Amino acid sequence: MRPLRGAVLLVLSVVVVGLLGAGSASATGYRYWSFWEGDGGKGWTYAAQGPSTVRPQDGAVQGFRFSVSEDSQDSAQPRRAPDFAAVCADTPAADGSKRVALVIDPGTAADAPEGERPPAARTACARVSPDASTAEALASVARPLRYDSAAILCAISGYPRAGCGEQVAPGATEEGTDQEATGTAEGGPAGGGGSGGPSAGVLTGVGLVVVLGGAAVLRARTRRRR
């Protein structure tokens, strides 16, 4: 009986610790400008290279989104569609140059550093030399830009005033919503956070495991007496 009881209690301990750990763990986010490429009018694709190395073709759409996210898998997309025709409608083509449509989305109040408020999202059509990079196209329409010593893009049009890819503790962002620019919630990290303790669902699961484990011990004890 004792070996069985010990095995059940060991399983219970492992499950409880695992559930509590899952409920309290929370990944650290980073506050930064992410870089996106328009996917032929279908949507946005996270850029595989930085804006200083990408040399877009004439008619390309490039996007930038400021947000707090853990990595590229959950990074928030620009909240405006990659529509070259709409962005560059008033910028005619010219010989010896190319046009690049840019979507610049500073994100929501939840993503903003303390004491700052994001400017409105905007678009711009950059007419640059045929061999210009995305960074050069951006610099032609959205100065001042700010980079760090590793050539990471830190600010567009002076936003944010300071900081570059800094870590953001779980739950440290203000309340906000991805609907501020377009009225739709298209991707993006959640603003705000919990207390870091186990959720009600996790506690319910722990209680259920304990009850089931106790029932197993009781059944085994009954069989032994028979």
C-alpha cells in the first residue's frame, strides 16, 4: 500500500508543480520597431533581413511597426494594408528612380515607453534611386531616424525619444488596444498583464488532479482490505 501511495503522491507533486509553473511563467517582451514586407497585396511578411540590406524593387511596399513582442512569431504587424497603388497614387513614376510605398505604424499607447504617446500611423511614397535600400527610402520621408551602435533602427521620425529594443517586464505595458488605428485587431501583443500568479483555470486543474489522486488511493486501500 505504501509504495502505491508514494507513487501517487509523487505524480501529484510533479503535476501540481508543472501546472503552477505554467500559470506563473511569463515571457519577457521587447519594445522595438519591427520591419515587414508587403506580400503582393495579400498581407505582411516579417522581413528576413534588416532595412539597410533590403533593396526593394519599384512598386514594393515596406512596413514598420512599433510594439512590444517576444519575438518575430508574435510581433504585431502594421495595421494598414500594403497597398502600393493607394500610397503612391500622387507620386508619378520618373526615369532613373523607383517608388517604394512605406507604411509607418508607431503602435498603441500600450506599446509606448513611459511618458510618451505614439503619433498617428501614416504612409509615404519614397522616390529614390534604383539601388536604394529600404533604410534610404525611409530616411527620405521619415527623418529623423535613430540607430544604435549595432545599426539597429531605434526611432522613426524621432519616436520614441529614447531606448532601443529594451526589455519590458511582463504586465508592465499600459492598457491599450490594437484597434486605435484601423478599428481592427490584427495581430500584436496584448497590453496589460496579470498578477503573475496561477490563474483560476490552473487552480481548478490542480484541485481536480488532487481529487482524482485521492480517489485512486482510496480505491487501492479498499482492494487491499478485501
